[in-house]
Amino acid sequence: MSNTNLESLHLVCPQCQATNRIPASRLSEQPTCGKCQQALLTAAPIELTQQTVSKTIQKNDVLTIVDFWASWCQPCLMMAPQFATAAQQLPQVVFAKLQTDKYEQAAAPYGIRSLPTMVAFRGGKEIARQSGALPSSQIVQWVQSLR
């Protein structure tokens, strides 16, 4: 991909859900939303809801990692701070969380069989998944292997 710097990517605003078009070469420049002026890449996990999950997954062209978790799942709760640490280390990747026991209908299409499960999406397509709690270093390593 030699035209990467000329390529525009869609990025959904985590605050207002507006879809923004950002030149790929400017992703490292802390782009802001054209509608609400908030940061598009937060270096922190975004909490997804029934209303925001499909748009975030379908419209983001940047690598998007969704942690499917549940409030009763001890390994999920143990991994949450590790997931947040990984998000800080990879600021050009969208990290998001979907609470499966709260938003069962939103999680159902993704066929999650065990928790926690991280699913990697790019341009609305699943490209990889990883089940089980991992330390931040292994989350970062896995995400970097997908770029």
C-alpha cells in the first residue's frame, strides 16, 4: 500500500457517533470530531451500548478491538485494567468494550462462546479473535500482529 498517506479512513466519534473522514497520514496528530470537536482516538476503552456497537464496528476503518465481557465474569474483571493499559500503549487503535450481560442482543451476532473474548475488526469485518484473560503485554503483542 504505497498510497497509505493519501488514503482517507472513516472513524466514528466515541462521543457523538458522527462518522469522520481522516487522512491516514494524520491519525497520529490527535484528530478531533468535525461535529463535536472531541478527540476521535482516546487511548482508552470506549464503552459500547446497544445503540453504538454496530456503527462503531461497521464504520471504523482503523483497527478496532472489542472486548466482550460480563459483570459476573471474574477473568473479565481482572483483564479490564490490562485492556485499558494496552489501549494507552496503542493510541491509533480503537479499543472498545461491550458488556454482554447488559447488551445481550448487541453481542449475539458475534457468536461469543467464552468470556472474555477480544474481537478485532477493520472496516466492519472480523479479522481475528482471542479468548481468555491476557496481561497488557500480550494484548499489545496480539494487536500489533494484526496491523
